[in-house]
Amino acid sequence: MNLLSQETSPYLLQHANNPVHWKAWNTNSLDEAKEKNSLIVISIGYSACHWCHVMEHESFEDQEVADVMNTNFVNIKVDREERPDVDAVYMKAIQLMTRRGGWPLNVVTLPDGRPIWGGTYFRKEEWIQTLGQLQEVYLSNPEKVIDYAEKLHEGIQLLSIIENKKSETTVNQEDLIPLVEKWKEDFDWEFGGMSRSPKFMMPNNYHFLLRFAFQKNDMKLFDFVNLTLTRMAYGGIFDTVDGGFSRYSVDNKWHVPHFEKMLYDNGQLISLYSDAFKLTKKPLYKEVIEKTISFVERELMNPEGGFYCALDADSLNPENHLEEGAFYVWKIPELKTIIGDDFDLFSQVFNINTFGLWEDGNYVLIQNKSLDEIAKNNNITLSTLQKKKLFWEQILYIKREKRSKPRLDDKCLTSWNAIMLKGFVDAYKALENENYLVLALKNANFIIKNLWSNEGNLFHNYKNEKSTINGYLEDYCFVISAFISLYEVTFDEKWLHYAKQLTDYSLEHFYDEKSGFFAFTSNLDEALITSHFETEDNVIPASNSVMGKNLFLLSIYFENSYYEKVSQRMLQNIMPNIQYPSAYSNWMDLTLNYSEQNKELAICGESALVYCSKINALYFPNVVLAGTKKVSTLSFLKDRFVADQTLFYLCQNRTCLTPTDDFQKIVSNLI
């Protein structure tokens, strides 16, 4: 029987009424396969995944398919967001077998979980035929199947091995220059991003490139990042009506998105646009930040201060069928009725023309000219056009709210909540909107209350007042990072002590001394078929690269040489092996922390928070900031507080200048 109705994951619950006898990933399901000596079908996806829905409708809702699966296999459904460890292991297997990956991810394994075959999306007939062939071979020639599984398993394990060179060499800043030059060869100088489609936003890539351009005074690179952020904000991938970004664009001009909206994308993009706004003061970037935060607060925030995961790509169309993007697209007759006499001007702004046409008469709103240019072409003032655009978006929002909304994935994940928490903090730094800090603190307290156990471990998930999955490295690294960022705006040292507590727990339960890296899963969890060490930055930075940056910062705050040693050793093992810079941008960002431009600033005195806000509103990615309004025992601040004065201590390479009360002098020395 199908047991998924007992689960809380929205993705698993979507499959609870399938005729397939689905089980969740747990000890009982795996033990049953061993007892029956049965092959296992492991099908992995997530609730907002369009092609997961397609395969469900074509195959998993079909009784003929279910009969084949139920007769011969133990069938396990996995929410990749709840079990990223399982997803990572079998994604490696798929990539070894097919040289590509994606979701839905479907593998068939031996009873012990070692894979023998897999792929992504399959049509019904191909799925049935393949399962039948696999079962026949397994029964008639099990030795052949087991031999293949053993060889594939060896390959998966080899992928997990990271060579620990135990190098003591210093981090060489010059190594970054050829990597960035190589990277530039893939730039799309017309629409921004990389010269390919589909286009993923990859916020961490542009976070690094923006910093590199700033610190190296590379104006051409800065222009490219600015082009990319502008084009993404103009594109249909950004929902100008309601705020928030979709997961990726299927084309090269950021026009037609894969319409799901993910929490982790939006959290990182708020941080990225906040940094870019500090440098440029570009009104478009402020608009993106404010709209995206409003969207998250309105659609993805629960009453307790936690953030939900995602909105689905699919929604009900006028014929009441699930269709990708139905909630978001527009047709000309409807737009003419809504916009009225301004339709021609509206069409110029949002390209209701061949440039903005998607398919089947549907338009996805996209800009390709600035409002200033359009205003001049139409002999109207910029302020008039800005007011009109705001009004159009408001009436479109009201109209769209009457449509059937995309389905909500209402579970909370610790790692993604922490990413969004940091987004709120970064937006507060850039825009100084107090409400953003209030919401960030509310979310931090939600994490502490619901996702941090009395035993010291984090949980990964939360729904219906329950947390059931032990935390992964991604949960620890992002919560630590978010807590450090809270310290940077509040100077409340409890956030640093929380970060240190979680770091020490991570070193005890995740750190592998032999490899010099952190495993993805805790040593308290039941082992999978192979260990997983996440080192490549993707749409979310690798948990090891984030830990490397955390350790670097905490080594300064607490003057902890061991933290620095672990961070530096990871970086030294990664940097010589980089072939694709885009997959290691967070490591490259960490490399910049070891440059001569990196500095530490302590602000001590009654006015510490006033100057803290001033510093945070400026773009200084090379500065580690600390401060206090009273006597502090924090190692970096010890003996630096002087009553009735506000003093600035600027340090570099553990050497500090004479303290000063001249703020402008300090700012001029930070660059």
C-alpha cells in the first residue's frame, strides 16, 4: 500500500494517492527490500518541479505502471529538499551513468541500495519496458547485475574522495587572475550571465565577481555584473508584478522562467542586489530588493517567523488544468481591457510584441529599455512613467490575485531559512529599513526555538510543529553565517557565541581529519552507500566553502588559530584543482579574504551602532567588522573599550593602527 499519507513533505503528499505502493526513505523501507531480496525503485524530486509532475501524471498515476512497480520492486519516494544527502549520492550515480542529471531523478538499486541503472524523466512505455528488462536480468543473471553495481559503486566512492595535500603554502592571490580571465570567455555581453541556455542566476558567482571587480578596480568586469543584474531584473525571471525571482530562464535573455519560486534563490538574490545597491545606488536594484522582500513576507512567511520553501511552477489554467506558468502569463485582449488607453505605452515598457511573446499567445512581461529612454521617446517625464508603471503593476496584481495560485510547499528547511535570514540582514545593511532587521531577528529566534535541540544539534526540517530529520552540514554552515551577519548589524555577542557553539559541534560531528573537509552528514546518522563531501558551489554555495568562510571570520573574532588552520587547509586543497571557476566562486571569494586588502575594524564606544550602520551601508567586502558599546570579553575587542569615547581600531594582518576617533579617516583607509 501507499504509505506517503503518513509523511509531512508536500512533495511526498502529492504522491500519496498514486496507485504505486510508495514508501518514504527510512530504515523499514530499506529493510523490507533486503528481506524480500527485491530491487528498489528510488524516485527523487521536489514539490515545485514541473517535470516531476509530468512523470507523475503520465506514469505514477497509471495503474499499468503501478502494477509493474508494485509486483517486482520496493518503491521509495524521496523529497530531495528533505533528503539532500540521498539526492547527492544518487545524483553522482546518474551523472556517472548518463553524463547528465536533473529531476525527477529515478534510479533502480540492489536491495542494499547500490544503484544499477538510472536517469531523469521517462515516458510511460520506456519506463515500463526498462523496469521489466531490469527485473528479468536480475532474476536470470544476478551475478552480472551485482558485478555492474560493484563497479559503479567504486566509481561513486572515487568521486567522494578528496585528496588532502596537507599543504602549508600560503594562499596566492595571483591564482585568481587566470581563473577570472578564463571565466570571461563564457560571458554573454548582450544579456548578461553566461552564453548558454537555460540560464541559472547563480547569485554566488556574481557576489564574487562584483567583489573581484571592486578590489581589482576592473571596470569592465563591474559593467558585466551590472549588465547581468539589470537584465535579470528586467527579465520575466523577475516577477515585476509581485516581486521574487523564478528558478531559472529557459532562454538566453532571462525572459521565460521555469516558473517555480524557490526560497534559497530569493534569499541569495536579496543579498546580491543589496551589495550592488551599496555600490551603484541604482533605483532598479532597490526596487528589486523591496519587491522581493514584500513577496517573501507576504507569500512565504509563516506566523512563527519561519519561511516556507517554494511556490510551484504549475498552477490551474482557465480550463482548471495544471499548466506551467498559468498564474503568471498574459494575453493581449486581457491586457487591453486592464490597461485601457495606456496599452501602447505599457506595450513599450513590457514588450507586448515579438520580443515579449512566449507561446500560444501568452506574454511574459520583460523590459529591454530603461524607463528614462522610453519616457524621452514618448515626450513624457520620467516621474510620470514611473507612476504609471507602478499603477499598472498594482492593477495587474489585483487582477492576478483572482487567479488560482501556484501550490505552496509549506515545509521549512533550516538551511534555506538561514539563507533568507541573511538576505534580510543584508537588505537592512543596504537600505536601513528597521523592519528588515525585525523580521531577521524573528526568523533567528524561530530557528533557535524550533530547529536547535537541547542536545546541541540542528534539525533540517519543520512542519506542523515537528522537526524529524537531523541537520546536514548545509544547515550548520548557513545558520552560522546568518548568525555572524546578525552580529555585524547588532554587535550583540550572543550571535557570535551561538555561531561558535554550532561551529564546534560541526567540527566534532562532521569534520573528517583525513580529508581535511566536512562530510555532508553527521557521524551520528546512519551511513549511506558512500560518504558525500560537498565542495562545488552551485545554485547554492557548497557547504564546505561556506564553512571555510565562517571559520575564517570566527578565527578573527575569537583569535582561534585552529579555525583559521582548518579554513586555510580546505582552501589550499581546493584552489589548485579548479577547472571551472563558476563552480568554485565561493572558494575564490574566500581566497580574497587572505589578500592584503582584507582588514578588520573594531568600533568601541557609546556610538558604536551608529557608526556600524554607516559602515554597513557602504560596500566594504574586504572588512571584518566588530564593535561594542561596553567592556567586552570577546578576544578581538578585549581591552579596547574606553569610557566616554568612540574609538576605531583598524587592523591588517594582525597589526593595528593607533586607535582614532576620526570616522572619515577610517573610511578612507578601508579601501
